[in-house]
Amino acid sequence: MATSAAPPSISFFSSSIFITSSHQNPKLLSTLKAPNSLKPLKPLSHSQTSLIRSELATLPILSFDGSKIGETTINLKSAVPETARAVVHRGIINDLQNKRRGTASTLTRGEVRGGGKKPFPQKKTGRARRGSQRTPLRPGGGVVFGPKPRDWSIKINRKEKRLAISTALSSATVNSIVVEEFGDRFEKPKTKEFIAAMKRWGIDPKEKSVFLMMDVSDNVRLSSRNIGTLKMLTPRTLNLFDILNSDKLVFTQAAVDYLNEMYGYDYAGDSEDDGDEYEEDEGEGNEEGTEAEENSDVAE
């Protein structure tokens, strides 16, 4: 008799970017314990989330033929080792849980049609008493403690979500390469040519790989869509799940510039002093207004 395999559990511990290699930082890996030692996560305090560091890495740039033509640097925000595991875990749980539709629904014994009449008298039959045919003990009856439609979505702070993505990207730089723009190299859709290009770049088609490009041409999209282990992402579709679930990350130079700008340490959108400065300006304006009113009262 065939048995159904249990669905695989996705965790950043199973991703190859968190597997020990000779190029990874031993201090960072020593803080990533086994999943069996996980404890219920508590919301991160402000002092924990404020501990952010910059991770600078050098990536090789490969031509379409597979030869090295230069190097580039990627400088992303990264959580400190003490909080990196918790930040990434909260980010992936948020992604997976928000994907749930929450439409599963069952009927209780009070919602199932029928069963209004008592099937047989209470006594003098020798059988167990029964008040309805729609009892959960009967086929066609209601469901006990069954699922009902609900909202599974959970909230995560925008800065914490961005920090989770940048931490995962910075940890995956040991398995990342940069290739030159190849959108115009495919004159027509051809999967065989795309697989040959992957092999020239040192990518095994049997391993999970993610390509991050600013724009995916039609020929590139059609040439790669039949490769089940490959994901084509753009800045709009960049997500934490695909980053953690990949064995190899491939960027273009434009994509690296985008990551340095949007997820770098000097990203202007994460400044926390804008609101304080605005409040200070308002306070100065109020003081000037009160002084003008006092002067006008004295003149009168």
C-alpha cells in the first residue's frame, strides 16, 4: 500500500546558505543552533533591533562565456549574530502565514441539513439513546472542532522585514555570483541554451538557484520557465522564502546596485530622525508665535 510522504517543512536551517562552509564566519555559525533547541520567540525589543551591522562582500563578475571579467562589492545591512536567527525566523513565518487563505470551513451538527426529528423513541428499544441523525458519531453528521474561516495574517514591522531580507542576502553571498547582462543574448526561447549558460557559470541545473534581475526579457523567461529548480525574480518579486530555499544566487550588476541602494547600510528610507526634526521645527515656530503675541500686547 502506497503511503503519502509528509510535506517538507521549510526552515532557514535547511537552506544551503546556512550550511557550514569554509568561507563562512565561524562566529555567526556558532550562534545558529539546531531546530530542536528552538524556544517560543518573543517580540524583539528596540534595543535588539537597533543592533545592526554592515556586511561587505566581494563577488566575482562572470561573462556570458563563463570567464571572470571583474569583481564587485555588495554591502548590506545585517543583524548581529545574537538576533540574526530570530529576525530571519520571524520574517519567514510572516511570509508563510500571510499566504494562508483561511477559507477552510466545516459544518457543525447544528449547521448540517436535516436531523430535526428524533430517529427513535428514547426508551423501550434496547438501543443507545439518540436525538438526531446529524450527530458527529454518524456518517453525514457534523464535525467536532473543525476549521472555520479565519484570518491568519500577522503583522511585522517594515524595518524588521527589510532587515530579515538583507540578513538572508548577506549570509548567502558565499554562494552568490554576478553575471553580465544576458537578456539580449537569447535570440529565441531555447531551454538547452540556458542550461548550457548555467553550466558555464558553474551552476548545477539540478540544484535550486535564484536569478535576480532588474528586468526579465521574454526570451529569457521562456527559456528558463521549464527548469523546475530555477526561480526568476525581480525587485518586485524578491522574497525571503526563495532566498532561503535556494542553493545558488545569481545577480546582474544592475541588481547588485539596487540591493546596495535599497538594502544597504546608508539607506535613507530607514532614518528615524525625520519625525523628531519635524516636531522640533514645530516647537520653534510656536515659540516665535508666542513672542510675537506678547510684543503686540505690550504695544497695545
